Amino acid sequence: MARAVSTSRKTFNTAIAGLLGFVMFFPVLWIVILSFKSEFDAIRSPLAILTSGWTLESYGAVQARSDYFKHFTNSVVISVGSTFLGLLIAVPAAWSMAFVPAKRTRGVLMWMLSTKMLPPVGVLVPIYLIFRDLGILDTNLGLVIVLMLMNLPIIIWMLYTYFREIPGEILEAARMDGASLRDEVLYVLTPMAVPGIASTVLLNIILAWNEAFWTLNLTAARAAPLTAFIASYSSPEGLFYAKLSAASVMAIAPILIMGWFSQKQLVRGLTFGAVK
Amino acid sequence: MRLKTTLLAASALALVAAAGASAEELTIATVNNSDMIIMQELSDRFTAETGHTLNWVVLEENVLRQRVTTDIATNGGSFDIVTIGAYEAPIWGAQGWLNSLDDFGDDYDYEDILEPVRNGLSVDGSLYAVPFYAESSFTFYRTDLFEAAGIEAPTEQITYDEFAEIVAAVHDPDNDVFGTCQRGKAGWGENMAFVGPMVNAFGGQWFDMDWNPTIDSPEWHAAITYYVDLMNAYGPPGASSNGHNENRALFADGRCATWIDATSAAGYIYNPDESSVADVTGFFQAPRQVTDKGTGWFWAWALAVPSSSQKVDAAKEFLAWATSKDYVELVGETKGWVAAPPGTRASTYANPAYEEAAPFAGTVLNSILAANPADPTLNPVPYTGVQFVAIPEFQGIGNFVGQQIAAALAGQTTVDEALAASQQMAVREMTRAGYID
């Protein structure tokens, strides 16, 4: 039975939620505002910033100095590539753990999660040396591999959680009808887990898109994605607030738009299995 | 006839092949500041002259430091040219991470590079990085506010006590003008760049001749107490999170009466497109207290060729071009003389066009020539560096002390506690590194 909530209470809750949402969104809004100001106006007091004129000069300057499209392409290749490579490994792994659990499955899952507890800088030098010897420093292939490895525990964990919600009997029925393992995973399990897989894909693309440790440390000029594009406008000596804001807006806009259009899938996937 | 044509064609092909072989693709790692942006814009001319193309990797200073350190230490070879500061140049040069740069020829005119700058980038007489621009520190002040308060701008070096009196007289928070803005944000290159020379002025030093840390000395105590009291009384609110950029923005917006910071910021403060106080700003030397030694800092951004680069000759060609007298002239003629890279060459300051465009030129030159990284303190010290100590351990120690002092400024700890914790950490680090037992 639904709980009765008075109108005033509802209004209050909505107002609080709206306020919290605004506070969380405010930094992004402020970046957008600064990106349309001149460098001189961008450093003034907040009131002066809001009342000063609007300009596109920062976008023009950023575009003239940096190759946005190259960085954007690298970001797309790295984030999409690492996510799908991760899925190729994670789907079978999560299937086996969810439907054919062994004595140590739980331990293996915890061990995988524990690899995320090590600060990345702890393995920077070994990975740098391996990449140097393999000749994949500053390449998209190198970044796809390293980001896939970094996000793999999360992908496996998410898929494992979703797969566990799917009754094993359905897969068993498919098997009794003569489905091979490949058919079972491809035609029975995957369609049922689409919301879960979709949200895993979306979340990992976002994580890989925003990843700023490996993408800065393993790239130089060729494979640098949008994180390096933003970093090139950050400076402790010199005023680049407007240009830095413009670069940030250009870097987050694609992922923000993608997130906006896919929010339904994202929320459905994240709450998948919450209610039985 | 046929043979002749064939021979000619073969020779032409060989020439093209030779030209193709000598044209290299260089990767240059650099920081994001106006001088470097101008270099990036003008580098097309270098490409047109030599055929070498450049890939630019522009990063924030601390990210760049970490990125380049990893690459050089692992012999990664990702970069052919790196931008480094006066702190790294002697350390990395001594470690064999950089190629020496003594072979640019007579045309380069090494003697024209200002002596403190040359010395600061050399190890045992060998130059390991060539300066792109150099800076010291001095006091920016608002001529209109001084006039209104009836204060005459100092012509001689004043003491920090006299400076405090001036600051008190021009402090006007009701009109949103603060007596002084100084760096408070923690970091060896942020608040410690200001605090270091101030400690020198108060007679303090980082280490004694046996490398024992002396951060809990009475001199440090007097300097930091002065700094915290001054900033709390006359500084802007939240000063402990203000670095160079924040103060520069505050000063350019007309909200600070005084500011002791990098001479290289003068060009921006004087530029009416970027500053609302361009026509009411003056300069005087950074104050002294018990000594005038080490009272203005010394910093240079320089270009170097890592030993891991496979294209050393082409990289050196670029360095010789970007730090030459001709380059300074090129910037002056194409971007205006006020934008010419400051602080590196005597010829820049001998140029009447520069002197006319940059009224602060003489004060900057004097500040740089007065900075002596080899003798920065009242009492003798075993290290070089005015606002830093040129040893690898300093980065960690400087950052920690910077955090402690920022905490004292924010009121989270007392000056005594901050200095005691700093001393304890410095002793531990220096013991671990084998300097002391």
C-alpha cells in the first residue's frame, strides 16, 4: 500500500531535491558560463562575471591551438574499444561465476575487486617499462589494453550481479532443448541481460572517457585523448580560466549528451534486480 | 644525353631522399604559459627553415614533471625536447638524464645569457638546459592607492616591518581593497616560493652546513609569525587557497594594494586587455629584513634534450633556434616587444625597443642579477637555490612544509606546531636519504 504523503510535504521534498541537484550541477554550469567570457572577465567577481558580455573567443582560441578532433577520436576509440574488449572477457567470466560457481568463486571475485584497491601509480613504472618494450607507448592499442584491465573487475562484478538475477532454470531449459553453450550465452542469456549489459557498457565508457591517470601518463602526442586536451589548458602561472573552461565544455559535452539520451537505460540497468 | 638525364634524375632523387632522412619529427613536452604559446605559434618558421616538424605535448607543470620524470627514468624516449625549471636542470644534469648543450657554436653567443641564469642551469661548467625565460620576484603596488594614502613609493629596499606599515595604511576592506595579497596555497612552487625568500630575509635557512634541517629556528619562527599575522590582518579572505593565479586575478581586478610575486607577471599586469590596473601599477624590490641576501627568488623555464631522445641533433637545432637572440627579435617584431621572453639575454635589455615597451625591464634585470642561487642566505649553506634547495628530496620536504604553513595561515594549527612538524619530517627525510645520521 502506498504511503500517504501530503502535498506540502511533496512540494518540500521536490524543492530540496531540486536544490541538491542544482548544487551538484552548479560547477558544470559555472564552467559553461566562464567558457563564454573573455579571460579578463573570467577572473572578476561572480557578479561582474554574470553581467559582463558574452563571447565565443575562447572556443576560437582553443580550436586554433589544439586539434580537438584528434583528441576526440582518440577518446572514442579508447573508451569504446576498452569497454567492448572488456565485455568479450567479462561476459563468459561472469556467466561461469553466476551459473557454474565453484568453491572459490567468491574468493576470486573478491580478489579481482582487491586489484582496484592498489593506487595506479604503484604499478606505473612496471607498466611503463612493459609498454616501452612492446612498443605500445603513446598508442591507442596500449590505452585500450590498460583501461580494459583497469575496468575489468567492475565489468565482471556488474555483469555477475545482473546474471545472478536470471533464473538458472531458463538456461537449463535452453540446454535441454539442445542449445549449445554459445547459443545459450548469445541467444538466451544476453537478450535477458540487455539492460544490465547496456548500463555496464555506458558506465564503463564514462569511466574510460574520464580516466585521467593512465591517459596522461602513457601518451605523448599521438594517442592523447580529451583528458590531455583539458590538461594542456591548466596552468599554475597564467590566466587561462576561460580557455580551460571552453576546453572542459568541449571535452565533457559528448559524454554528457550520450548520458542524457541513455539515462533511461542507465537507471534501469543500475536498479535491475533491486525488486524481486 | 640519355645518360645525362638519368644521372640528373638519380642525383635529384638522392637529394630528396637525403633531405627526407634529415627532416625529423620531434616531440616536445612543455608547460602552458603565454611565452610557450607564442613559441608554439612561431614554430612553423622553424619547420619551414629546417624541415623538422614538431608534436606538442602541453601539460600542467606538476603533471609535466611527473610525466617527464617517468619517461626519462625508464628511458622511454617519448620526448625529444622537455621544458624543465631551474630546480630540475642541475639535478637531472648531474644524474646524466640530459644531454649537455655546449656545442651550439659562436653564433649562439653563450656570453649573452645572463650569468645567474647560465649558472643556475649548469653542472660543473656544462650547460644542460638553455633558458627560455627567467624571472625573479618583486613588489607590485598600486600607485593611485599609495598616492591617496600619502605614501611615497620606496626607491631603496625597505624592510618587512616597513612593508607592514605601508600595507596597514593602504588596507581598505570596506572598498574591497586588501592591503596585501600573497601566496597561501600549499606547494613548494606556490606558497614556499614566497615564504622561502622571506625566511632568507629574516636570516633563516633550510639546512646548516652539515645538512641538519633548521626549520624550527627562531628566524623561521619570526618569519612565519610575521607572514601569518600580516595575511590575517590585511590579506583577502581564504588566502590559504590563493596561489599565483588567484592573486594575479585579484590584483588585476584592483582588489590588492600590494603583491610580491614573479617579475614575469608584469607584462600581464601592464596589459590593459588583461588588467584593470595597467596604468596605476608600479614596482619596487622585494623587502629585506635582517639581510638583503636571497630576498628575491630566481626561476627559469628552460629547454633540454633528454638522454633518451633518439633525435639529439635535430632537437638541439630547435633549442638553438628557440633561445637565440634572433628568436627574441622575432617575438618582438611579430607579437610586440612587451611579449619578448624576459630575463635570459643581456641583448634583450640593451634593446631600446624593449626598454620602451616594457617600463619594468630595468627593475626586472636588476632583480635577476641580484639573485644569487649560489649564496642565498645570511649564513653559509651547503646548497644552491634561493626559494628551493637543489636536491631531489626538497620537492617532498617543500610540499610538506608548504602544507603546514598553509594550515597555520588557515588557523588549523599554530605556527609552533607547524614548524615543529616540518622540522620533524625534514629530519626524517634527510636521515633516510643519508645526508645526516
